[in-house]
Amino acid sequence: MKYNEILQKILPFGYIYLVVLGIMKESIYYYQIGINILKYSNIMDILISPIADLTSNPIILIGFFIFISLLFLTSIYISKNFNKDWIKTKIGSKKPLSEITEDEVKTYYSKVFVGMFAIGLLCFFLGIGLGSGGKLAKKIANSELSYDYTITYGDNETKEIYLIGSNSSNYFYIEKGNKNVKISPVGAIKSLEIIHSKRLNK
């Protein structure tokens, strides 16, 4: 089986896997601060969550592409050197090395690369969920938050806040001087202003 045929078969499952990982990451992250995020999300939020995570930071996006590129380059190398004994030995086939075909080599390593990719993504999303959520929960408990936003409600009341996150329906935040997590529908918010930006206020 050719690589492009394998790719066509796994792409739909790959995106479903990404969505599941995105849900896991969001659930773990928000669970640590007492929010069941699925109750406040619609289907579109769930579908775009993995893409939003991958593009949330240039370093994360670059790292993701480097990981993909390494797997791709390795697959090309193996495709061109499939007849080498050390590559055939890794398959663990009971056949003599001389009888192992190119298709067998490509099929085996395709499965290996898919497995490595799946495990890599799992570690990435779970790591972000656990690490970021735990760090945020600790900051809340120790009153170490940096309040970089002001939020203006419909009645023109303004508050300094730490913005935990948002989706198409709600904002999740903590007001200055209060450790309780607040959830406000997007329609109830008049404006959200960045008052301290690391990139703009240098």
C-alpha cells in the first residue's frame, strides 16, 4: 500500500482524533479551576479547539511542523532505502530478509509513524491541559494573577480582570480582588480592553 493511500485513509480519523484530544485538553484545563467547559461550549468551539491550540503560540506551531517534517523526511528516507537489511530487520518478520517486499516495509513503517504521531499529539495536548491548568489554579490560590484586561459590562461598569479564556458564547475570567471564577455570556459584555500587553507596552 502506497503512502498516499494510507494518508487518505487516516486523515478523517486523524481529525476526529485531534478533536477528541482538543476536548480532553480543554476539559482537563478548565476542570482544575472548577469549570465543566463542555457545558459552556457549542459544537463549533469543540471542532476548532485543536486548531486554536496549535496556533495559539508561534513556538507551538513551529514545534508541531518540525515534528511533522521529521516524520515525513524519515518516511522518505525509509522509502528510498527499503532494501537495506537493518531497515527490514526492524519489522520482525519471520521471513528471510531477502524475501521481505517493499510494500511490507512501507506498510510496517507507515503504522509506526502513525503511532508516533498519535502518541506525540496525545502528550502535547495532555501536557498543555495538565500543566497550564495546574499552574493557573496555583496562581489563583496564591493571588499571583496579572490583571491585563478591563471588561466593560452592558451597564458601563468596568472591572480589571484576568482573562482565563473564551469561546463563541462565554468569557471566563477572575475580577481583581476576587478569587472566584466568573462566566459571562458574550452578549453581556460591552467591550474587552487589553491594558497590559507584553508586545505593545515595551
